[in-house]
Amino acid sequence: MRSPVVPVVVLALIAVPLFGQSNDVAVWIGSSRVGTTSTGGSDIHFDRGNAFGVSLNHFFSNHYSAEVGVFSLRHDGTLRIGGVDAFDIGKLKMTALTGMLQWHAERWHPLDPYIGGGMAYVRSNDIHSADLENAGVGTVNVKSRIGWCAVLGASYTVRKPLAVAAEARYIGYRPQSGPRDNQVRLQLSPLVYSLGLHWRF
């Protein structure tokens, strides 16, 4: 069986070679928002979460680069009935591996706006809480899935080789969850807002 991470690994291989050219590594911290899933009179809702990540970007020219990144996202979830929190469904933890191609306005200018798109592979933990256990639901499995991703951001060189950046990153992720005979497709698709510190070499 072909591994689901193959497309992302291919993009990773594009980003790694020719290190004698231009690269940067970055660490990211921010917040994440995910969608709410409606299911028969109730809503599966996740609060705004925390986001942490690292990325490696390889530049082919002043305008084009390939980036691979890993982001960890955490959200507290509830089941809402009539807009009121009824059950605590526990904490959702997602790990997203992203690979994308980016276009930069001007790599070597102090201010560098950029945009990009590519693919993401997302893994999640199983959801569990005391409320789910008491309701007879138990542990809820959340499937891994491949989706597309996009980014819009800008970096500013403070003093070479250091730069700071701000960006919004979309990760398409709508996994199946629950027992086989009663599965629900969660409308998650995180939107990650983050600040980053770059080291360029």
C-alpha cells in the first residue's frame, strides 16, 4: 500500500538539495481556528487553539521557493445543543506536515510578502473525555487525511541573518470520526495565524 505521506515527502525532497544556495529555518507560535460540525440538532465545536511549528524553506531564486513544515495544533472540544455546551469531548491534538511551493515578492528586500500552496498530511489523536465515557460513547477515533494547504504572509529582515514574519496558513482537513456504522465527517480545516522567527543561511 502506498504511504499517504508520499506526496508530501516528494515536496520535501525538492526543498532539501543544493544547500549551498539560499535557505531559512523558522520557528512559529500562534493560534488556530477550526470549523464547527453540525450533526442532527447538535454541533461539535472546538475552541480557538494553540499552534507551534517549525519550517525549512529552500530558495531556487529571488522569487520561488519550496517549504516543508511541521505544525502542532491543540483544541478543546465540546458538544453543543441549542448553542449551549452540553458535553466536554476532550482535547483534539493535530500534527500537520505541510509541503508547498511559494512565490516571494523579493527575497533580498527587507520586506518580503509571499504566497504559496501545496499539500498537507494531518494526523490526530483519538478524542476521549469523562463526559463521553459516562454517555457510553467512549473513545472516538479521528482519521488521518491528506488535503491541500495555502499560506499568505510577509517577513521582515531585522538584521541578517535574522528575520521576523507573520502569516496565515490554511490546512484542508475534513476527517471521518466515530464508529464505522455511524461516522461523522468533521469540518476542521485549521486556519493558523502565527508569528515566526527566521534564520537565513
